[in-house]
Amino acid sequence: MNIDVLKSIVAGEKSYISAADGKNLVEAGLIEVNVEIHNPEAAHEVACRATPAGQAAAGNGPINEAPKTTGNYQIMTDVTLPPARKRGNTAGSGAPTKYPFADLPVNGTFFSANSEHAKGDAVKALGSTVSAQNDKYSEPTGQMKTVTRAVRDPQTKKAVMENGKKVTETVELPVKKYNRKFTIRPVSKGQKLGGWTAPDDGALIGRIL
């Protein structure tokens, strides 16, 4: 067990750790990790922080019994919950979402950095979320439309190709009325858009209706 690594985490000098360096510390209950957040400079490292037991161990204090873990989440019994606050999907039913679609006004936007996502591509990661939100705030009109689209492989989701050309199909789809409409655009670090400058590479999500 590398106590020097633990001390670096407690001191705030290290916020990412590899599986090799972190395994024993996690098993001992001295650190906890978030496998969904990767180091943008070293993809094999994930976010980490010291537990109260880890802080005590780094300061040569008594080490408490390691708390129980369930999957990637550690059960803690010595933490006081902060006051409840309004968040997430307040306009509709179901579980809250961490993205502020429900509170976004027309022409309002929010930014998500590539570094927030495991594969480093916010546009790709949030594309289906934006589509789902558009569907959520839509209603059928009772009309149908004829659409010609590429046939996609059900496993890879990529367009099926024959002789170098996409295979297409013609289908009838319901026409929807959108009560709210969202869009997503890639942005680059330092890009100026109105009075805002992108702090990092990522995606800008906006409500246009």
C-alpha cells in the first residue's frame, strides 16, 4: 500500500489514480474512486478522493474500520446531508436529470465539457439525451410523413453499405408538434460566442423553441 500516494491525494496534489496504485487503497477504505471520470491527460486514471479513514491514515491518526461499499458507491455513516435544493427535472414526472433542460428558457444555453464524459466527446455523449428531451416535450399531430433514410445495422448502428453506397428505406413516420426544441453544437476552447467564451472543448446545448 503506497501511503505516499495517499498523502498526495489528501493534500490535493493528486486527484486521479490508476487501478494499480489505487486497488489496495480502495480495498482498505482509504480512498474512493469515480470510474466515470477519467484523467483527460491519462485515460487509464480515474478520479479519486480520500475517505475520512484515509485522511486519518495520511496524518498518522487512527484508522477507522473501512466503510462498506456497494458497486462503485461507498456507504458512509458520518456525513451530514446538505439542505435540499431545487434541481433537475422539475417540469415533468420521473427521476431528476442533472442537466437543466426543464429550467432552460428560449435562447438559453448550457455547456458540457468533453472532460466530463468517459469517451471525451460531449456532443456524442449528449446527442441522444437532447433527442429524448425533444421527444419528451412533443405531441403527435395525427399526421404522417414519408421519409427516406439510411438502413442501419442494429448492432453497430452504422449505415449499411452496398457497392459503396448507403442502403436506404422509405418509411411512414408520425408528424410531431414540438412544444420545446433543443439543439446541440460542438464548441472549441477559447471560442467566443456573444458574451461567453468556451472554457474548454465540449458541447453547447441550447433551447431554440
